[in-house]
Amino acid sequence: MGAPIVKTPIYEGPLDLLLELIEKRKLLINDLSLASVTDEYIARLNAMEAVPIEETAHFVSLAATLLLIKSRSLLPLLSLSDEESKDIKELEYRLALHQLFKESARDLGKQWEQAAVLYEGTPPELPPFFLPDAAITPTSLYEAALILIEEFPKTESLPSVAVQKIISIEEAVEQLSQRVATALRLSFRDITATTETDRKIVRHGLIVHFLALLELVKQGIIRATQEGNGDITLESDTVSTPSYE
Amino acid sequence: MNNHAYTIEAILFALGKPMTYQELSNKSGLSAQETKEAIASLRERQGGVVLIDDGHTVELRIAGALAPIIETIQTEEYARDIGKAGLETLAAVLYKGPLSRSEIDFIRGVNSSQTLRTLVMRGLLRKVPHPRHQRSFLFEPTTELLAHLGITDTAALPHYDTIREKLTALQAAYETQTAEHTV
Amino acid sequence: MNNHAYTIEAILFALGKPMTYQELSNKSGLSAQETKEAIASLRERQGGVVLIDDGHTVELRIAGALAPIIETIQTEEYARDIGKAGLETLAAVLYKGPLSRSEIDFIRGVNSSQTLRTLVMRGLLRKVPHPRHQRSFLFEPTTELLAHLGITDTAALPHYDTIREKLTALQAAYETQTAEHTV
């Protein structure tokens, strides 16, 4: 009677994908490296098919933060709210933790395979006795069985929080496009004031490209939201797992 | 104490029952002489657990001076309320048994080994050999437990068919679901 | 080893299950300090039986050197294999635990509820009530998990000190940075 055998998907989640892109380029985790992998992250996200809707929400939410980092790297003029700056720091922190634990999981895996297990003993047998408990009655057993059924994990469901998140990301990308466009107009004024424009023109080419990318992301998000026609149920710790030994 | 003594001690602890010199020699792969010497050295050991040797059979036991206090602790331990964990484990076995330990763990979502040990010790459940897996066990209710419940057959429990069916269906649904996910 | 250590050893042997320092102190009638000293002295003991101590719960187990012999006489309930998701979750809890489900999700970037259920079911992690949030839980390692890794305490985990230091540094840096923004 072994535990159920399960298959491993290519990516375990958005942090995993992002880490893979950064490690592939042998980069450290910071604003700069995150900005440089944004395009590839979004390309990989768009290429993904049949990701469970909840996973999509996590992937897209991370994409929104990456786009913010990228916008900022292209347009230093773009000012970030406190919450946005915090999101970016949080992503870097999560990614660093994820990297650390992935590494340690590899070492742990080796130890798991090679370790000499410390086996259990068997306590001395007692002379046989019968010691019931007044609490054991047909009714109490029936009630206990009902609890087992009720507390059994339900089929995987999309938490409503994630749905809200997708919708607000859609709005956020819309706003980001507008902010990038505004910042772009502002810096065009800068250009007319200077003579040395070559470098900046190259930069503006990049930004136009980036705006097109934002548009693609928007479409991707809409596609993702439309896929969510399944049942929406709330999921919480108390429903999915029993709370005692 | 040397390595041979450690080996004998480990085997006695693992199996938790009296064993003859011969059995110990077979299980450990030590010669009769080595086994004898290992036992002699274990007998010297001071501690809360000591080796009892009648010259033929040996056993690990609580040191004599501690026996009374330990007996009290054991009695208290096994006379406690069986609690929510105990009731749920019994419910799983009565409605859907006989079940293996991992099947019970699966239904409850928590490890049931300690709970099962207590229920067996108290004579509420008993271990029977698994029909398909060697050296593996299934748990089923004792006749004393059924008598305590005032029934002769588990089918007489409230809503027996419905509950049994639901437990079966849930387990099947969960198995399919886990097969699609990473664990 | 003194008499107190003998008493603790006898209780652990007789009940044959993991017990917290607190439970041992209650059952033995020894003070918290005496219990702690008794456990420390039991950990020094050489033999076929060793004490696992996660700093909170202790359990007697068979020494790793004897594993090959014990494997031939005992049956394991669960297959040895564990997936990548399981290992990552265990690593997070071992090096940074106790952690709540949402803290684990935060680190892993995916929903860990099924992975956690399986780990709890196998007895490798344990759910304990959150000390500050009602109806919320934390996951912590069990002596069973340490036993599987062949170690008697968490400090013996691979690169334990280095990883703990890195974690502290990361957390401190993150807290400073986010604090700057809110000021």
C-alpha cells in the first residue's frame, strides 16, 4: 500500500519558471535581471496550454509585477506607488527563498535516498484487555463518519480571491499601458530639448515594442478570464484538511 | 558493549517480544557464541530498560525499580478518552473496513499509527494479516467492540450503506485528483 | 545517565511513541529542567537504540547502523519515494519552520495543500494550532521525518547553519527594504 504515484509537470509554478529563466542566464536576483527576463517569461506564459485556471492566475499576477519592473527599467520617469515598490521587493524576496529551498531540497533528496533510516521499535506487549470508552456509540460513530466525509478534500476549485486578482490585473495592465504612454510623451519633450538624440531614439523603439507587448498580455489575460467558466467555490484551510491528530 | 550487543539490542527493540538465543542468532547473522557474548554484555547494561535472560529466552523490560511507576503511566495512557482521532479511526474501520493503515491515513488525512496502536491495545480493533500483501496488516473491529455497540454486524450501524458508499466515492475521487497533481 | 534519565528512557520505551518534553515532565513528575537534563544525558547513550530530539519532541528509534538488519524483519507502510514538491515543502519546514500553509505557498509559488496533506498523512509533518491565529495551523517536522533522514536532530541537516544564516540575512534585507518604502 504505497502513497499514490503522481506525475511531475514541467514547471511547478510561476516562481519556478522565473527562476529557471534567471538561472539559465546565470544572473543574480535583482531588478535588472528580472527586467531582462520579462519578455521570455511572457512568451513562455503565452505558449502554455491547459494550465489550471488557478495556476494561470498565479502566473499572470507575477507577469504583472515583471511588467512593472520592466516599465521602470525602460522609463525611470515612471514613478511607482509604495505598494508597487513593495510588490517588487516581495517578488525578489520570494524568488530568493524559492531558490534557496530548491537547492536545499536537492541536498535533502540525496540524503533521503542514502540515509540509513532510524526504524521504530515495538513497545512491549501488555496482557490483552478490553477497555471501551462510553463515548463509543453507534450515533457517535455515525457522526464521526459524517465529519470524515465533510472534511475530505473537495475536488480542486478556483478560489474566488484568484478570480478577483485576474480582473484587477487586467485593470492594472490597462493603467500601466496608459502610464507608460504618458511617460513616453513626457520624455519626447525631453528629446526635442536635446541635440544628442540617437541613444534615446533607440530607447523609444524599445518602449513602443514594450507597449505592443503589454497589449499582447492584455489579450492573454482576457483569454485566461474567459476560460474560467467552471464552478467557483471557496477554498480554505478548514475545509480542505482536518485539524487534529 | 560492542557492535554485536548493539545489534541484539536493536532486534529486541524492533520486535518488542521475548526471543530465544537461536532466533536472535538467526535474525542477526551472528554465531551462537557471538550471540551469547552479546547477550552477556547487554545484561551488564544499566538503565531504565534492562535485559531479562532466563538462559534460553531474552527480553527487554522496564527495570524492576521503575516497573510500578511505569505501570501506572501505562494504565493512565490507555484509559484516556479515545478522543476525536479515536472515534474517527473507529468510524472509518467500522463503516469501510477492513482497512490497512495507509488507507485509514488516506481517509483521515493524518497519520493514524499511534491512534491505531492505542485502539488495538484497548481491544477495540484487531490486526489481521493482509490477504494480498505479505507481512502487512488490515484492521477490523473486535467482537467485543461490536458487543459494546449492541450489534452483531457492522451493517447494523446507522445509515451503513450510504456512509460506506460515500467514503468509497470520496476516496476514488481523491485518488483520481491526486494522480493529476504533483505531490 | 542518572535515575532521571532511566525514568525517561523507561517511559519512552513503554509507551513507544514520540513524546514532548512537556508530556514527559508531566508523566514522570520531573521538573522541566530535570527532564531537559535527563533527555540530554539519554542522547549521549551509545547502543542499538538512539534518541531523536527535534528540540520539542523526542522518540526512541533503532540506530541507523542497524537499518539493513531491521529492513529484513520489519515492513514499511509507505514507499520510500518522495517527489520534488514534497522535498521542497519539507526543506522549507525543516529550515524555516514551523510555517503556515500560506507561508509555504508564498515560498513555493504554488498551492501546497495536497502536498501538505500527503506529508501529514505519511507522518512526516504535523499540524499544530497557530499560537496567535485562531482556527489556523502551522506545520512542523516530526521525529518520523528526522528518522527517515537518518538524523537525530535538525542541526544535523545538510548545511543547516549556512542555510539558516542565509535565511536570516534574506529576511533582514527584505524587512529593511520594505520598511524604507513605507516610511
